[in-house]
Amino acid sequence: MVKALGRAMGRWLEAESPGFEPLVPVAFDQLARSLRIGDVLLVEGRARISTAIKYLTQSTWSHAAL
């Protein structure tokens, strides 16, 4: 029962947030050309969990990558 509830919650949190509009539109080809080793990317995720992370951290960004 607990595993089923956890899986259902995980699927719900991984679903895309309704009405998601990116803060900054991305031109992936331009981004790929400008990235350098050691750059830090700040990412605004589309999933519901990303919305929760942004709310809890009071941040515009939900993830970061090197």
C-alpha cells in the first residue's frame, strides 16, 4: 500500500505543471555554442516537483548543473 502511494505521488510530482511558461525562452543552438567548461546552468524545470522546489527555496530556478 505504501509503495503504491509513493509511486502515485512520484508520478504526480513528475508530471508537467499545468500552464507552465518558461521565464526565459531558450535557443538551444545558441546556448550550445556559448557554453564553456565550468559554466553553471540554472534551470527552471517544468515538473510539479520543480514548482515545489522553487517555492520552498524562494528561487526562480529549481535546478543547477555544471
